[in-house]
Amino acid sequence: MTVSPAALSYNPFEAVSEPVPMLEINTFQPALAPAHAGRLVKQRSQVNMIINMIFPGREEYHLLDTFYSPIFLVYARTSIRRMFKKEWEKIKVLCAMDGITGRCGLVDQDLPGLQEIRVPAVQVLPTKFDHSTVHNRGLEYFCRHVGRQFRPVDVERYHIDRIEVFYLPALVLTDRNRKRFFAVDPLTRRVDPVRELELLQDQINIYLAARGSHIKTR
């Protein structure tokens, strides 16, 4: 399952005869207004928050667009027996694998309601992981989790019931001169400089190329 944007040798910001390549993805609408995201950027550190309180017009950020990163959801189950217990205990967990970094983790909170939307392909980050790799990494993570968390004395076969992919939105904001870019996670409210997120920076540069602009790496 390799998801990658279509060829992008077009100008998505001009009316042209060729249609803009689109992708259908499962995602959720960010419950974060661009103005709120801008305030989070201005408050990204204690120092920045104080400076922007003293000089309120020093930094102004506006929404460039929303970009989407792939997340694989791995539904896993097994049955175990613990020490001094005869009964088998069913274990079901939901794991997540980052489609960019390959890191796995446990989903321990309810996900927002997902919906299928169509977005320009240029706003979707590609993943290099196919279905087999996601399955194997998810299974390895699940096995380690069961061993650490439950310390079973006996385990039935580990199962991956299904794998789904959804796309995590990130609000990308920039200053008026387009020299500074920040990505805001609408779930965690985390703010990251885009220059520290190489793949996102590359995708934004593709997005900006038609406008004759690019991100300054330094």
C-alpha cells in the first residue's frame, strides 16, 4: 500500500485545461481555527510569548494550507494466559504506525470521526511503506507490547485483523514574507518549525513552486 502524489508538473494556482490531480483520503476536519493556530505559533515558547505580548505586531502568521501525513492503523489481537491463571484472556489493541517515519505506538484515546474528502495530491505527503512492511512492523510492535504489559506464560497466535490508513492534517502557517513556516498539529496543538520536518518541507516546496517561491532552509 504505497501512497504517493501524482506527477506535479502543473500549476495548481492557475486556470488551465488540465485538471488538478486529486486524491481521496480518510481524514478529519481540524477542530482548530487558523487564527487560533496563529496564536499557538506566537506562543510556541515562553520567550516568544513574552516578546509578542510586549510587541503584539512583531509576528503575524496566516494559513498557507492544510497538509496531510499518512498514519496506518493496525488492529491486532491475541489470547494469553498469565501466571497462576488457567483461563485464556483475550487481548485486542489498536496500534498506529507513522507512514513517514515508520515509528509505531499504541492508540490509547478515541480518534476523531473520520470522513473521506478529496484534496489536491500536492498537499498529501507520500509514504514509502507498503502493506507488507506495515503488517510486519505492526505485528512486531504488538508482540513487544503484549510481552511488556502482560508478561504472559502462554500466548496463542498473534493476529492482525486489518490495516487502515488515515491522514493526519497539519495546519501550515507562514509569515507575510514567506520566510518562516510552522506546522501546527490540531490534535496535540504542537508547533514545529517546518525546516525541522524535511519531508513536509519538500512537499511545501512543491506546492509553492508554481508561485515562484520556496522555503528558506536557513
